[in-house]
Amino acid sequence: MIERVLITDRAKTVVKQLREQHGELIFHQSGGCCDGSSPMCFPKGELMINEMDVWLGTIHGCDFYMSQDQFEYWKHTQLSVDVVPGRGASFSLEIPLGLRFVIKSRLYADEEIKALRPVRQGS
């Protein structure tokens, strides 16, 4: 099964640090409101997920969602969450650390599309 979203080892280290401080976490791919189109990390339960959100998978123990509209744009790409130095203009938990999560993407090969992990609507 081909995963729709991955995470780098550098980003895993930051997620571990944030989890120790904030408990369970989720990611939501921003649609561009505050910080372009960045993956945003929140304490689980702080961001309300609903039927307009799509669950893409789990990265380092964190559910990863994006809006249905965003998914229509990104559905042909595999996403990878990484972290870089710098302060974004978002509400994501890593910002006070002087870091920001970023998305890297690549198009799926035709044969990979048949083996993609299914998505599900949020609730």
C-alpha cells in the first residue's frame, strides 16, 4: 500500500518534542489562509475536524487531514512533511521553536495510483 503522506526524520524529532509538551497531536494541511499552504500541527481536539475534511493517513502517530477542496488539488501527489528553520505566520505548534513544517510533494506514478491508501471523510 502506498502512503499518501510521509514524514522526515527531522520532522519526527520535532513532533516528539511537541508531543511531550502538548500531548496527542494532529496535522491539518492549511488551505492558504495564514501561511500559504503549510502543514499545521495542533493538539488533538483543538481543531474541529468535520465531514469537509479528508483523512490522508497517520504520520509519526498523528492523524493528517486536509479539506476536501485541498484534497482535490493534491490527490495525485504524495506529500512529505519536513521541517525548516524560520517562523511561519501560522498557529502551528512548532512556530515558537523558530521552526516551521513544510510540505514537499511528488506526483504518483501510474502504477502507484492503484495501490494508494484509501482516504476517509473526517467526522
